[in-house]
Amino acid sequence: MTASTSSSDHSGTRRGKSTAQTRRSDATRTAILAAARERFAADGYERATIRAIAKDARIDPSMVMRYFGSKEGLFAAAVALDLRLPDLGPVPRDEAGRTLVTHFLGLWEENEELTAVLRVGATNQAGAERMQGIFRDQLLPVARQVCPDPEQVPARAALCAAQLLGLALTRYVLRLPPAVALTREELVAWLGPTVQRYLTAPSP
């Protein structure tokens, strides 16, 4: 009985230590993410540093790297983006493309975090997964509202994403002069019909 009781006590102690370590780990991760969100919002992606984020979280910078691997990984984990995509239900079907392009242009012009996520997503697995989640959870449901064939929704939405993200990459990340020089009205006029075709045209 004594040996059995002792074994049980040791097992309980190990479980208790494991639980305490998990709680500390979760608390540290939460503190890092909270500090990162505030720092990225205040300083932007480029100016925010791991050292400053660690100082805000009151931990050693090495702990940030231990949990998230890199600044890119931390950013991807910390930033949750709501694209606030429009409800296409009330929109005339032949205006869906122009509506989406107009909305996306407004987002890119006003949201530096979105540009940073695109930059991170092109070079970092965590960032790529974040962009994939945004596509799956936010763009696909909107495309379903107007696409004629439910089975083609993923492909059609992916083509729309290629067009819109390609624009964002050339205009806001690479900043190609001809892309930057185009006005919003010109971009909507050029891209609206293309996105419309991806959404609603008969399958080729």
C-alpha cells in the first residue's frame, strides 16, 4: 500500500507540474501576442522589433523567438484580419466584380496590416497559412453568393484572389510605378469586368 500510495503521489505531482507549466506557457504566449498586436498597430510591421515587443511583454527576446520562430511568424499569429467583404446578395449580379474590386482597393489603401500580411505570406509559412485561412473563411462564402456552379466556387474564387492579390503585390508591395500611377477609377474599370467574368461567366 505504501509503495502504491507513493507512486500515486509522484504521478499526481508530475501532472500538477505539467499543468502549471502549460498554464505558464499559455500565459507567456498570450502576453507576447497582446504586446505584438499593440506594437504592430502603433509602429507598423517594419518598425516594430522583437526587442520592443519582448520589453512590452516583460520577457526576454529569446522567448519570443522560441514561441514564434521569427518576426514574420509572430506577425502572422498576432494579426487577425477581417476583410469586411460586402454582402453580394442585394448587389445586381452584373455589378459583383466592380463591387469587390472597389472594396478591395479601399482596404489596401487604408490598411497597412493587410499589405504586411501579404508580404509575410509570400515568404513565411505561418503567413501563407493566414492568407489561406482568409481566403477559405472570407472570400469563398462571398463567391458562393454569385457563382453559377457550386462545384466551381473554389476555382473561381482563387482566380479572383489571384487578380486582386496580384494587384496588391504590384501596387502596394513592389510599388511598380505604372501600377501605382493608376487611379482607383481606372483600376475598377480595368479589373471589375475581369473579376466579374471569373465569378459569373460560363465555364470555358
